[in-house]
Amino acid sequence: MKATEIFSEDYSPTEDEDFMNDRQTEYFRRKLLDWKHELVAGSKDTLEGLADGTRNIPDVADRASEETDRALELRTRDRQRKLVSKIDAALRRIDEEEYGYCAVTGEPISLKRLEARPIATLSLEAQESHERREKVHRDD
């Protein structure tokens, strides 16, 4: 069955259908690909802006302000680059039919969680447990 046969633009996954059926899988694949496309396009815009923005600014305060803005933009893009890697990993999990299942428990991750964070690898309960353990180690 082709992806276009199982997917329509107005489709939204629901709890009353089989978990990670073909329609849900294609829905999340498209969601991830669209997100990745937006991030990559934004990165290209940043690179072009940085290339255009290399100019000599005589005022020290203005130059410092521009350098701060550039540093912030580069940090943001670095976070987005890492996010693209996580999106690619989620797309691999879709191809391997492991997407949507908790990496710790193997249980399905809720559709609400996947909608909010399509790169999620842990169920809400496993994520909360992980964060509690992290906090304990941080507080030591």
C-alpha cells in the first residue's frame, strides 16, 4: 500500500486505533520530515545571514552587540543541529518499526506525548523516573 493511500492531510492519530498502524507511522514520518525541513531551511538562512553580516562596525558597543547576537544565533543553530540528529534517529526507528515504543520499558509512548515531542524515546513515566534519578545525582 502506498503512503498516499493510507494518509490524508486532515488525519490525526487517535487512541482507538491500533498503535503505530500504517497511518500513524506515516503521520509521524511526515511530521518529523516537515520539522527537519524547517530546521535545515533555518540553518541555511542563518549561514547566509552570517556571510552577509561580516562587515566592519567602527563603534565598539555596536560591534559587541552584533557579536553577541551572532553567538546566540550560532548556539541556537547548534541546538537545532543536534535536534536534526534526533529527528534522523526517530526516522530510523520508524524504518525499523521501533518508533513510538519506550526504549526502557518497551511499552507504547502515548500519542499525546509523541504529538508534543515526536522525537521522544521514553514514555512519560520512564522520562519522569529518569529525571528524578538525574536530580538525585545532581544534588549529591
